[in-house]
Amino acid sequence: HGKPCEKNKRYIIMVKFLDLKDQYINIKDEIDDAIKNVINDSAFIGGKYAHKFEEEFAEYQHAKHCVGVANGTDGLEIVLEALNLPKSSEIIVPSNSFISTAEAVTRAGHKVVFCDCNKDNYTISISSLKSKITNKSKAIMAVHLYGHPCDMDQVLAIAKENNLKDIEDCAQAHGAKYKGKKIGAIADAGVFSFYPGKNLGAYGDAGAIVTNNDQIAKKTRMIANHGRIEKYNHEFEGRNSRLDGFQAAILSVKLKYLDKWINSRIDVANYYLENLKDINDIILPKKEDWAKQVYHLFVIRTQKREELKKYLNENNIQTGIHYPIALPKLKAYKYVNQASEDFFANRSDAELLSLPIGEHLQKNETAYVVSTLKRYIKDLNE
């Protein structure tokens, strides 16, 4: 990776989509020490490392409270439960997202209603959101997809006008900003995933809830810890969803580097945007002027998605698809009966392709991605 080898007098580069080992090697001593400290202190569940990370992440995200949980999906479910919505409430969810956004709604006892996403930045479509509101609507899931913030002023205005709760799904947007303000605690609550591949990733499953609301913070912490604050004093039945000490200690180390890694992602994205802007056969993502887009993913669109993906793979460039099937078209949501709606998300899922992005990429690798992509387009048009 990153080091061309001579073969038949040609240089071959392998461009990885993600390289967690490379990231680990660069901070190995700090990570190893953090893990040893947790073992030495036997601080495996809760304890000082979990509390330390919660305080650090709350400060980083400009939130009053941070509640560590076992994973991001749990976090969404726990927030929905803490909001005490009427059973079978309609929760509006954008169609282009990972299934956990919708899954949390149904598993919390509510009904998913899909709306469309924006064709420029892939976040929630404001016009489609408005069209899906009924007297049964009780909350909005605003997903900051691919690292780009939603238009929170409009989302919050709609929520206020219709007396809806608003939850920010921040699983892909650690450090992102909306009009200069960190996302997460802009709405009633925000939920983060620390799945290993995220911009801030643990070495296993982990997640967090952030909020400026004292009541939501207390209720979510109790739900995640068997309905209690004090040991054995269970005020209600909760669940077991706690951030363990190992993951918290690892995340504390990595949080120190997050802004540097984000800046590397932005640099790669800007290189792609500048050097691919004149190619008519692909559509680049758009960043709004008011957004700090942290580029968890760099997603392009092309009608030749499968052909381009195959060509890049044959030339040692790894890619991803996020997501190959829009949520309303999944078998899991056949009962919702929205697969045939005229959504941009329902049409564009066949065109989405994620290019490599991350702090692991060297300049020669990003240049190679661009030159290879241009070569494919040139060959296509000849």
C-alpha cells in the first residue's frame, strides 16, 4: 500500500478504500498504552476511561451531555424511547441511509415513513419531508449523510411548526459543522456511531448520544444502564448498552487526531472535486457554503457504475457503494409500500459509487485514482 513496486518496468499502486492498520501503526504506542491502562485498572465497564471520553467528546461536539452506549443503532433506539412518543408514532426517515436509521424506529415500536433525499448533497429533502407529515408524525430523523450536515434551520422550523421531535443521526459526521456549529446537539439529541470504519472509529462496536437537554441525558443514561443511575436502584426496566473501557480509552487517543484526519479527508475531496470537475460522465457531490463537510465518504454518480467499479478494481483501486439499495426497496420494508415512489433515492441507488478517501491516502494515490478514472472515461467516449 502506498509504495509502488516495479513490475515489467511499470509502477503498480494498490489504493485501499480504508486502511485501519495504517492508522493504528501511526499511533501504536498510544493505543497500546491505553489498552494496558484499562487492563491494569480493571476499568472494563463504565469507570474513569468511559467517563473521560464522554467528557472529551461532549466538549468536542459542543454538547452539554454525552452518554456512551454500545453502538450507534442502540443510541437511536434509546433516544426514541427516552422521548416517550406515543406507540406506533410515524417517524420520518430519509430513503438513502444505512438500515440502522430505519431499523431503530421499528424496533422502538414506531412506524417508518420514508422521504426523499437531496440530489446534490444526499441529505434529507426538505420538500419531501414536508409532504410526508401527517397528524401521526411525531419525529424526524435528520441524517448527516456521508459527513454533510442537513439544512438544520429548515428541519428545526418544520419540527417546531408541526410539534415534532428531531433526532440527528450523526453516524457519519463526527466534527461536521452546520453554519459554524457542530452537529449533534443542534436538535433534541444526536447519535454517533464509532464503528471502526468511521472518521472516529473504535476497535469494535461503540456509540454515543449527545444532547443539551438534561432530562434526555438522564433518561438515556438510565435506559442504557438497566433503568438506573445508582447500582441496584432500578427505577424502571431498561437495557444493557454501555460503552466499555477499552473502546473509550481507544477513542480518547484517536479523538486527539480527529481534526487532523478530517483535514486530510477534506484535502483529498478537494483534489477530487478540482480534478474531476470537467468530466461530464460523472456527477460530483456538492458541498453547501454553510457546511463543514467531513467526507466520511466521497460519493459520485455515474450511469456506468458497475463498469467503472470493475475497471477501478482491475486497476487496484478499491471502491464502495453507499448504498446499493435504497431503504424503501429493501425486502425488510416491502410492507411500507414505498419502493415505487418517485424518489431520487429510489433511482440513484444504481449510480452511486464511493471513491477511496481518508488520511491513509498519499498524493500519488489520489493522483492515480483521478488519472485512472479519466482514462476510463476517455476510453468510454472513443
